[in-house]
Amino acid sequence: MGLLEDLKTKVLTADGAMGTLLYSYGIDFCYEELNVRKPEVIENIHKLYIEAGADVIQTNTYTANTIKLARYGIQDEYEALNRAGVEVAKRAAKNGEYVLGTIGGIRGIRKDEHSLDEIIESLVLQAKVLLDAGVDGLLLETFYDLEELETLVKTIRIFSDGPIVAQVSMHDPGVLLNGMKLNDALQHLERAGADVVGVNCRLGPYHTVKALENVELPKNSFLSAYPNASLLDVEEGKVVYESEAEYFGRAAVELRDEGVRLIGGCCGTTPEHIHEVKKHLSDVLPMENKEVITTKEEVIREANVSKFEPLHEKVKKGRSIIVELDTPRHLETEKFLEGAAILQKAGADIVTMADNSLASPRVSNVAMGSILKYEKNVRALAHITCRDRNLIGLQSHLMGLDALGIHDILAVTGDPTKVGDFPGATSVYDVSSIELLQLIKKLNEGISFSGKPLRKKANFSVAAAFNPNVRVVERAIPRLEKKIEAGADYFITQPVYSKEKIIEIYEATKHLDTPIYIGIMPLTSLRNSEFLHHEVPGIKLSGEVLERMKAADGDKERAQAEGVQIAKELIDTAASLFNGIYLITPFMRYDMSVELIHYIKELDEKVKGGSHVVETSH
């Protein structure tokens, strides 16, 4: 009798965590290496779970794929490690216990580290080795990304008709990372060809049971659940789980009541937990029918209507000017507030503030944006980097912006900390700028990063950065198109210092409907020019500009006048091709930006009804 035949009439007990025990032993290298280096350690753990009552054990192969093994430089050993993992488990399973070959998920929040094709190729290689080594089925576990798991199941089904257990990890109870409900996700996996569908990891017994209350009994597969022992905690730098084994055993009965037929444990569980599961399930039969608890759909309110026209809509109709004014590095904010008010009075549509540019701390742009809005009646655009905040901080930050009524934002990756004032600080980068764009758009649908409803939609107009200072602009277009697909409403470029580059940008992007604001930053001196050209990533000056600033070197007023004149000449070209102009104010010299705003206004007046304000999305 095989695993699937047994599940027709029985509730089977699976094993618990492997990593938890190895962690407790103080092992600090790749756990899968133990299959070869110290197989007796792994075999002993298998035996402990079997003695505790496990009917099903899993191989110690969770990360034994080429992608994850590459972290340790042993990706070429994947076949040996997987085969050894199966051999060790089968030696321990002497009384007919089922051995499942374990394959762990790879994708998390970030999806740009490896393509889906690369991931599937790696996991399929692993699956074929496990199957060839003689496992009784495959256990695909801890998959946060449904697309990854569903694709893997379908691919394995092409070459194997053996049992597949496919388990997702929920981001929140009953909800996956992509916002899909657990019941819908399990139906997807069943249709893909999985024989057993379920959940594991991240959540403890209570939340796992609550999530399964909303899950229907599958028509052509069985349910599984491997909860964590509890929510994790950290004590003195060590990960700990507080759950008592007897409590876990009682929860197993509740899981059975929700229709689960394969019950094991994930992080924090030990042979004691599995012993209690077996004890509590020894006299129970599978549930043949269940009443699904239906939860009331939360109504998501529409976003508050902004009193301002979104910039990406305004710039499609005519001239639009954004001016950047960096918040102070110190606590004297009066000049900044004064400058922002003057810039708006001069004709700027919005004042934008970087998010600790060049990884140097400044007064929070959210705080300054709020003061500008409520005390100075100035519209503010806040940059948001991926560098300084993890996902929790990013969502909290964005929710705060929405609460403040600041709906104009620029999503950027952010300069690495090593270039700033605190080179030893940690760069977070939980997500890239493209992924941040996607998450912000989820907020605009009233859905949190974790997929939970937020009761109300946000109303963000989101800009993305565009660095055109590359040898061939056309090669940068695919990344722009990815950002558009992710949700970018418009683009803001790095400062450009040649007319030829502006024309090149226009020719390379004229097929795009997404507006572009061309960055113009007046130079203040030769030293400033050379610093930007040689040391600031993403900025390059033309030879002509450098020569002109060199000619004015030594005369401060002449150098600044030359910098403004160069900016005006660049504006002549940019304003004839693009509706959006992005002025970057150097060193709080907002008088220079004011002069350039007036110049743009005069240009538009001279050619009113003519060609300067173009009737295109640009």
C-alpha cells in the first residue's frame, strides 16, 4: 500500500523539524552537507522522529538545489547530497515508514535575484535525483510564491506520476504573499497535479487552524499541515519557540477536524511534539465532510480625492516643473522652509525631497513634507529608498504618507551606505525599486504588502528614476519598460548635461506613453562639476561643459552665472521635446532654481501655442 492509499483511510503523522535540532546542536554550516560528512547525525534524528510515532519522514534535502548550495560553493555536489539524504532516511525507515524527498522554495519577496526558469531548472534537477534514489514521493515545502510552486508541480508531472505533496507558506493567516486566499491557492495546486496540498512554516498551530477553517476539502487530493511550534522569539541572540508539546498535540486534533490527513511539524518542533501528535491522533479517522466557515469580505473604501491633479496627468497636458530641494543635514530648518515656499510661488508645481541622498542622514522628508503641506501650503513629493527600511518599515512609512495626504512619491533603490556618513551601517534592500513600485500599487488597491485588506485604497502617484547617462540610451529602455509594467506613472531622470543626450533620450523613449521629467541641475563651480562628473554615480558631464566651467574657475559669481547659463541652454532643448522639467537645486541655492523657473515660464510665453510645449505624453 502506498502513501496515497493510506491517506484515503488514515490520518498520518509526519515528522517535525530537522533544522531546529541541528541548530540546537550548534551546527553552523550547510545542513545538507551532513548527509555526506556526518550521516549518523541525520540518521539519528530520523530515528528519533520514527520512535516518536512518525509514519512519514522527509529527507534532509531542503536546500540541496544548485541555487542555494551556490552560497556555500558546493552547487556541483547537489546530486551526491540528495542521494545521500535519501539513503540516510531509508536506512532509518526500517518499519515501512514513508520517505518523502524534500524540496524547498526559493523565491521570497524579491523576484529579481533568479528568473523563474532558472529556479525551475534547479529544482527539477533536484527532483529527478530524489526520484531516481527511490523516495516514496516528493514534499515541496515552504513556498511563499505560488507561481513558483504551481509551475514546479506542473513540470514534475511531465516526467513523474508519483505522489507530490505541495505546501505553501502563508504570509498572514489564510492569505498568501500575492494576496490570494489560501483556499484558492490550494485549488490551483490541486489542478496543477498535486496529490496532497497544504501549508507549512511561518505560523503556529493556532493561526494554521484558523486559516484552514476557510478551506474546502479538496475533491481530488488530500490536505496537509506542518505548522511551526509557535511564533518565534529571540533570546540572547538565539531563535526560540515557546510551544509546549502537549498543546501542539491537541492542535493536531483541530487540524484533523478541518480535514487535514497528513500532520507534521515545521520550525521549532521536536520529537516530543510529534509524539504528542501521534498520541492525540491514534484513535481518529479522517474527516469526510466539513462545514467551511465563510468570512465576510471586507469593504475597501475608495481613496480620498486629492485636491491636486496627479503630476503624471498634468504633464501630459502641458508644462510641469518639479524642483528638488534637499532637506537639511542639521536641525535648522527655517531656510529650507523659506526656500520651498519661494520655489512654489515662483511657479514650481511641487517641491521634491530626497530620502537621505548619498546615504547621508538629513531631516526626514516626511516631516518636512508635512510641515510644508500644513504650515506653508506647499505641495511636497517624497523620495523613498529601499535602502533604509525593511518591508515593515516601508509599508508603515507609506501608510503614514497616505495619512498625511502626501500622495506624490518617487521610488528609488538608494545609494549604498558605504558611500555615506556611516559606511558601517546596514543597507536593507528587502526589495528593489521595481518591486517597491509593485507594492505601492498594491496599496492603491487597498491591499497591504502581505495581502491583507487595508479597508481603504491609497492614492499614490508614483515616479520612478531613470538614469540616461549611459553610453547608449536605448539599452536602458527595457528597464524603463519593466518599471512601467510594475506601475510607474512617470519618470524623473538624473541630471543631463548635453543637448545631444536630451535628444537621444527623446528618440529612445518617444514610443512610450509614460511621461518623463528631464533633470537639470545648475553647476556652481569647477570643483562641483568635477565632483559630479567623477564621483557621483549616474552623472556625467560633457567635455564642453567641463571646459566652460574651467574657464570660469576662480570667479565665484562668474562660475555660478555660467552654471545657470548652461542650464538654460539645456532647458531650451529639453522644453522643446518634453513637457516635464525637473530642476535640482544645488547646495540650498534656491535662487538659482527660481531663475530657471522664470526662464522656463518666459520660454513658454514666447512660444505660446507653438512647439515648446509638446502635445505628447512627454
